[in-house]
Amino acid sequence: MKGLLYYGTNDIRYSESVSEPQIQNPNDVKLKVSFCGICGTDLKEYTYSGGPVFFPKNGAKNEISGYELPLCPGHEFSGVVVEVGTGVKNVKPGDRVAVEATSHCSDRARYKDTVAQDLGLCLACESGSPNCCTSLSFCGLGGASGGFAEYVVYGEDHMVKLPESVPDDIGALVEPIAVAWHAVERARFRPGDTALVLGGGPIGLATILALRGHQAGKIVCSEPAKIRREFAEDLGAEVFDPTQTEDANAALKAMVPENEGFHASFDCSGIPQTFTTSVVAIGPSGTAVNVAIWGDHPIGFAPMSLTYQEKYATGSMCYTVKDFEAVVKALDEGLIPIEKARKLITGKVNLKDGVELGFKQLIEHKETNVKILVTPDEV
């Protein structure tokens, strides 16, 4: 089949002779890919000099699947079911689905010939948080060959059906919006609460949509880049330029004087300044959620900025199937307007152009792009 194969840093190749995945387990589902979005994680795998990050190192095997490189990347995708295993009950050929892409302890059972089956569940999986699995991986990052291809085979429990109201291209956005949805859930968010989003990149913009799905009150996006502020404003957020004031923290708190700060904040930038602001700008008993992926290094932090007003600081790690289902429901019911979600899509390219017009376009022109979708079909 056609696909993009990841061999290592700066080495993704288009091929028309990729091995087409086949159903091997009763719970497997084979689908024809409709659209697959390029994620910041995909870009990091492509460019990071210390990589691979999630993909297995050359010569190594993925802990969940036992797969080795090369593999197809891509974990933000929608598709149409074409074949199901004998044990599949909840989807059938012809169903349109979004794919919850995590791989965790329970997925090992699908790969009996390649990984040990006597390892049991890690504590996170055992306690119902598979998104925090000790061996966490993803379809398209080693847990299985991914969505930058014509076909994908993955487990039934990762399939979330799309209603007629949610088109295929929007189906590929369910994954990044689910990242944000999980973060909003971590904030114990209630309808009418106020929210501060720090950063107007793809996840920051997805967080605005997730907050709309949670029926937020005031949503403010703090972002220095004018074009990204315009994106955020178009999605329904008030915008703030932190470079235009000497004390951005005070200015942000002043935007919600009735609460002495925001009910919740979401750091989607991942720099020391935004982390500090995420804590300082929330009000008493507010929650600061770190959504960004940081490098493995410490930063300075003043613990009393939490203690004085009994604030909360927490992290958010990817998503669960429940988050996917909630996002699809919010799209179906109009809480997340389809036309607003579609504004995240700044390009669609064919598989054969995925590297040049997809990956490289996002790397070289990141300020003007949010989400580029790759499709095996004509565009």
C-alpha cells in the first residue's frame, strides 16, 4: 500500500510498497484512512536530534507491540471500517470512526506473537488511567503502524463511531481536541467558569474549542503572535498580548476581577514564564493545568503562590476513549461548532506530498499553519 515510513530523525520516506496491515487478532479492526493530521509530536520525531522519542530506537522493539522501525507515523486520524475480527461487536464494515490512539498494557494481548503476555497491568492501567501507562505508546508512534497510510489495523476498543453530522476531516480533529478535553476535565471545570489559555498554537486553539464544549464563561487566550491571536479570537476567545504590558500577570487577573483571577488556566506553551502565569493568574482554589510537553529539566517555582490561596496545579496526559466520545458528542450537539473546528485545518495534502507540503510546511511556516491533514485520496 501507499504510506509514509519513518526510519529515524529527518528520514521519512514516501513508499508505494508498504506492507498492508492485516487482522491478526479477534478484536482487530481494519480501516481505510480518510484523513490524518500532522501533530507536533510527529514533527518532533522528524526533527529531534536525540530521537526517536516515542518510536523505538533503531534495532529496538516497542514494549507494547514488539514492532520495529520503519513504521508509518500518524495518530490523529479518521477512517472507514473495511474488515473486522471475529470477536468485534461494536463496529462493522462501513462505519466511520475516529481512532483513540494510545497503546497501553491491555493492548499487549493483541500482539501475542511479539511481546510477553505475563507482565500484567501497571498501576496506572490497573487503576483506570491507561493514558498514564508506564509503557505508554501510540498507534502511529510504535504501538502500531499509523495513519499516514492507506490502511490501519487497531483494536476495537480504540474505535469511536462518528455520526453523520461529523465529516471525515473533522473526525481527524477529534484526537487533538480530546487532548484538550481531557485537560479541561482535569481542571474540574463547570459551565460558566472562566478560563485562561496560555499559547495559541494547535493545542491552545483546541483547548478553546474544548472549553466551548464545556460551556465556559469568559475564555482568554494569551499569545504574543498576532496571527495566532486572530485564530483564537475567531474561535470565540478574548485575546491578550503579553508583550504589551509590564505586568502581564496582574493585567490578566484584572480581566476577571469578580473572581480575583480565573477559575482555571491551561499552559499550552511550556516555558517557565507561562507556567508561573498559569498559577499566578488563577483565583482562590483555582486550578492550573499543564498541557504542554516540557523538556526533561527543572524550572524555578515559588510554592507559596499555590499555598496562600489553596490553588491547585496538575498535569494532563493525552486522553482516554471517554474523552473521544465526549468530543464527538459535543461536535454532534453543536457545543463545538463544526465550522469553528474546521478553522483549525489550514491545509490538506496527498500522501505523496506529505513530507514536502505537510511536515516541512509546518516546520518552516508554523505561524500561518495550525493543522495540515494528510489523505491517501485525491485532494
